[in-house]
Amino acid sequence: MSPPPIPSDSDPTRFAPPEDDGERTMIRAPRSRITVAQPRAGWVHYLVFTDDSGTVQRWRLLPEHPVRIGRRPPAELVFKDGEVSGLHCELLLRGDELLVSDRGSTNGTFVDGKRIYANEPVPHGAVLQVGKQILKHEFRDEHELAQSQELDRDLARASHYVQSLLPQPLASGPVQVQWHYQPSARVGGDAFGYHHLDENRLVLYLADVSGHGVGAAMHGVAVFNALRQQSLPGVDFADPSQVLAKLNDQFPMDSHGGMFFTIWYGVLDLRTLEIEFAAAGQHPAYVSRPGQPGLVPLVTRNLVIGAMPGMPYGSARARLARGDRLYLFSDGVFEIVARDGKTWQIDDFLPLLGQPHDPAIHGAATEAEHLYRMVRGLARPGPLDDDFSMVVAQLA
């Protein structure tokens, strides 16, 4: 419906006379102001989501071009998700309004947690949930979008570089080590590794840099290389307290963009099975023993690395046994939001450790990968908020 015309100053109807009751009062009506929304030139609508490989994708939406979401073609957006129906829902951009209609899906379509049915709006910034998939509706300037896409490419390159430095699993020998690493959409600063100091001593470590993005990832790489290449001057790498003290002096946060990091570092003697370890601002590593309930925490109380140069760092010792499993992991493993909306703490995650891992039941996945799948299944849909880094070392 068109708005009524706005009278001009010369329009005689501008002054509305009242009924004739012997007096006449002249009332001047205020000028009406009508704002008509105009399309923003250079702005685009798109969906941002994580594909089946874990890569962040953006799908541009075009006016009057329907987009179907489902588990198989003819859907344009296909997700290999058992909770997504063959043809799940349909999106239509009409003007500057995005509408979604469920196509009779089994598990429903949701906008910001509310189940929808037909021609329901998806506001800018709203979250569309289809099965386990999360798609966010964004409306942004094309130039800004191009910058975001370049940042995404930088993050992907940083993530691939970090992964290229990670060690190969140890499938044989007195200690067998396997791991699973899944970077978050923002890429954190996790760095972990293990290597032999000599034929009788094995070093294991995991560091977690504060923050996210390329800067945090590259800071993690610098720490990783200092440990992997044993390039810290004047340090006995068999002494965890010396290693942490030197890292603290070499990586002050004032000289590294305010970034600090936490770390767990241990040296295992393969002859005695004694491990000397030190943790700086990091939660414990945990030991699971066959036939014994509970977990044994390995932790020391030290300040985070980089906060205060010149600080001393203490270490501790523990005796392991054949059959023990040692778990090193980042806080991204347990700091999740579960499907029921609960924000997890470490105590929510620990019951998952030490459970029997039978390849006949769990398939070819390693225990570390199986733990990731369990956490992924318990977390809310969408990528995890932080990097998932899990290292499992078993004493043969």
C-alpha cells in the first residue's frame, strides 16, 4: 500500500478546520517524515558455515534464487549428516529479507533455537540450524567480505603450516604415542610434540598460546621450534625446570604482542619409567592405570610463560608402570558448550579418559581420535571454540 501524499505548505488541506461550533481554531499539522529503506549498494547476503572437512565456507545468496539444503542432490548445499533429511529446507532471499521454509524434514529446522515451518525470516546475524549443521546469516559490505575471506585464507595457511610440523605417531617401541589435532575455525596457538633426547629418554610437551588467529599460531610455532630443535641456549633439556625458566626469559609477553602461553613438559626415563615434569599455568597431564579406578594428575604450580621474566620454575617426579597411559591435552578439549547448554569444565571431560578402547568396536580410529568424536558429539553443533589437541602415550 502506498503512503498518503504529504501535503505541501500551499495545500489548503494542510490546515484542518474543526466542525463549525461558533469558534474556529486553526491547527497546523507537523510535517510527516517517512523513511524508505533503500538497498545498500555493494552489500551482500551470505551464509557462513563449516563444511564436512572442517573448513569455513561462505555461500553467497542471490535475490529470488532459492537455495535448498539437504543430504544429497538436488539440494545445492549438501551436508553428509545423518540428522539432515534428503531435502531438508529451502532458503529464499526476497529483497533484503531472507526466508526459510522447512521441507518436511525429520529433525526440523531452527532459527536461533526456535523451530520454524514456512516462510520464516532469518534476520541478519541469526543462526540457522539444520541437523548438526550451523549456518550464520551475514549481511556485509563486499569489500569487507573480501578482507574476511583473505583472513580466512591466512588462517588456513597458518593451520596447515602448524599441522605440517607435528610429529609422526610412534607405533612401536617401549612407548607408543598417537594424537589428534583439530584446529578451530579461528585457529589457536596449540603446539605439541615429542622426541628422544637419547636412546633412554623421551620428551613430551604441549603448549597453548593465549588468543587466536595467525599471530597466536605463529607464536606457537616459534615455541614449538625452540623445543623441537633444542635451540634454547645453555639449557639442559632433560631438566623441565630449566626449560620452562629459559622459555619464560626468551618469550616475554611485552615483546610478543602481549601473548603468553601455558605449557606441560615432561622427560620420561625409559629404563626406570620415572618421569620428571613441570607445568606452567597448565592443567595436569593425567595417567590412567589398567585395573585401577580414577586418574593420577601430574601437575606443578608455576606462573604462565612470559608474564614475569626471571621467575624460577619447579618440577616434580612420578613413577609410571607398563600399561599406563599418559594423556596430554589442551583446554580446547574440554572447554565446550554441550548440547544441553552447559559450559563444561575439566571435571566434565575427565570421565571420558581411561575407558577401554577396542578397535573392533570403535573402528580404526585411534583413542585420541575417538575422544575427539565423543567430544564433538556431546558439544553443540558447529566448530569447537578452540583447537582440540590430544596426545595419548602408552607404555608397552
